Amino acid sequence: MFNTHQMKEINYKAFVTKELDSSFTNSVEELSTVLLKENDLLVKVSYSSLNYKDALSASGNKGVTREYPHTPGIDAVGEVVESNSSEFKIGEKIVVTGYDLGMNTSGGFGQYISIPANWAVSLPKNLSEAEAMSIGTAGLTAGLCVRKLLMNDLTPDSGDILVTGATGGVGSVAVMVLSKLGFKVTALTGKANQIEYLRSLGASSVLMRSEMEDQGKPLQKGVYQGGVDTVGGNILSNFISQTSQRGVITCCGNVASDKLQTSVFPFILRGVSLIGIDSAESLLEVKKEIWNNFSNDWKLDLAKITKEVDLESLSEEVEKILGGNQVGRIRVNLG
Ligand SMILES: NC(=O)c1ccc[n+]([C@@H]2O[C@H](COP(=O)([O-])OP(=O)(O)OC[C@H]3O[C@@H](n4cnc5c(N)ncnc54)[C@H](OP(=O)(O)O)[C@@H]3O)[C@@H](O)[C@H]2O)c1
């Protein structure tokens, strides 16, 4: 045990974003200190993962990270090496996603993190550290969306499901989980060369993004019972208009736009529900429930959606995700 005012000196490697004259650079650096004084756990990180929010942090988005230099990484899995918490012992494997990790707290793109114990979940027995970071925040978010759809009475028998941004991290996991649960999933994508990929995840049909990009009528033929939207803008607007009676849509992302133009008609004439999802600040109990699902009934073959990189190759993956060109999940091996 270390006392709460102690500072532990450790040498470790981290991916660091720096600000210079309003421009931002990324590099892998040797750092030498982890501040423990405010926190409960020191964790040696084995894997992290790349999420859209990490790319925003690594490119200087001050809505995500206020001060630089900074180590992004909103996800981490690893081993507790020091503990001031009665809940976690040294040697225990934990997973952490969201809260302030990687935003204004040094994140999982460093080999060590220092965090409050109430951000951490014990790594479920059926899940390896690598698998946990194939899931990461993107997968957890997909899981939270699916949880809400199920809680709101959607069943495989009540009609088709739409997943937008389907080749992305959230989209890929959402397609996999929903099809595993027996839903008939339509995957919306901008990538004509990824139709086979989406079918291999379980999508029963694939629709091109261009079909939903223009703002349509406020009430269109109701073809979906709901689903998962990761992109916002006109696509979400059309999604709402094409959702049938008592349908449910979960809204979690804004890759296309943070604007939403709609009308009250789908809500008052069809009883459609639009449910917001925020994974970062989800209750720890809910995160535990989702991790537990991923290690049991929702267990997935994640190899086909995962590319593993080291810290040195992370910059190019950041560019790719910012350009909307990423497919599946990027797992970061901290070595
Ligand atoms: N609310 C939360 O708690 C939460 C948690 C995690 C992520 N998010 C948000 O969810 C969104 C998706 O995250 P992610 O990790 O899945 O990102 P991602 O891996 O980059 O996937 C986004 C996907 O959206 C599609 N896309 C890209 N540009 C687009 C455009 N201009 N118009 C329409 N679709 C476009 C692409 O898929 P296709 O080519 O297949 O269409 C892309 O792969 C982001 O906005 C992220 O910030 C929110």
C-alpha cells in the first residue's frame, strides 16, 4: 500500500499529444512519473483501444481535452500494481472505460494509469485482456444501445433493425450482437467495398449511405422497428421517419452531423422513441452488466473486427478514424 500523498516514480512509454502555436503533434515519449496522490489504483496497462473520442483528443479538440501535453486513451485493461482500495488487490485484472480517463486524466495510451477505484470493473473471467479491448468503449456503447432496445420491448419478431455507420467500431459490434440475438439487421454504410465484411458480421442486408443522406419527408414508410444510430444529421432524421409503430432508436454519435432536423409526427403518430446513450458516464453497475453480457450470452468472435497496433503506429490510425475510413476496432498493444 502507498499513502495517498505519495508520488511513485516510474519510467514508462506513452503516446503524447502536444500543442504548439495552436497546432497539435503526436509522438511516443518516455515519461517518468505517475501521480498517485489523488487516486486509488496504479494500473499497468496491457491494452487500450482507439475510439473516435481519442482521435478528437489526439488532434486537439478542446471539447474533449482542455490542456496539453496529454496522453489520450479512454479505454484501458491491465493489472493493478498498487492499490489504496479495499475492492481491488495487487495483481487483479481490471478494465476501465470512460469517465475522465483519456480526456483530462492521462489515458490508456500510456503504459501506466492512475485512477479512482470506482472507475474500474474486474475483468470478467471469460474475457481475455485482448478481447476486452477489442470491445472497448465502442463495443460497450453498442452494448448499451442493445440493452435499451431490449428494455423497450424490441424482439427479433417485431421487424428489421437498422445500424448506421455500420463498419465503424460501434456499428460493427452492434451488428454482431443484434444478429447474434436473432435480429434481422440492415447495415448502413458508405463503403461499397465492405459489403462482405458486414455480411460476415451477420447483417442480412446492406444499404448504401447515399440512400439516406438527403433530407426526406417527415413521415416515410415505416420499414424499421428501430436500431442504433452512430452518425446523426439527415441519416438519423430519415431513420426516425422510416421507423414503424412503437419503434425505438438509440442515438449515440455524430460522425455525420450534430444537427437533427425532424418533426413531431413520428413521435405522436407512431409512438417512436429516440433514446440517448452516454457510455462514459454510465453507472458502473450498468457497465458491469454489459461486460458480463460480453463474456457470456453476447460472447463474440472479435478477431474478424480487430486490428492490433502498437503506440508507434497509432498516429496513422488516428488520421484514418478522423477521415471516417476506419473499419472495425483498433486494439492498442502497450507491450
Ligand atoms: N455516446 C457515446 O457514449 C459514444 C460512445 C462511443 C462512440 N460514440 C460516438 O459514436 C460515433 C461512432 O463512433 P465509432 O467509434 O464507431 O467511430 P468510427 O469507428 O469512426 O465509425 C464511424 C463510422 O461512421 C461512418 N461515417 C463516417 N463518416 C460519415 C459521414 N460523414 N456520414 C455518415 N457516416 C459516416 C463510417 O462507417 P460506414 O462507412 O460504414 O458508414 C465510419 O466507419 C462517434 O460520433 C463517436 O463519438 C459515442
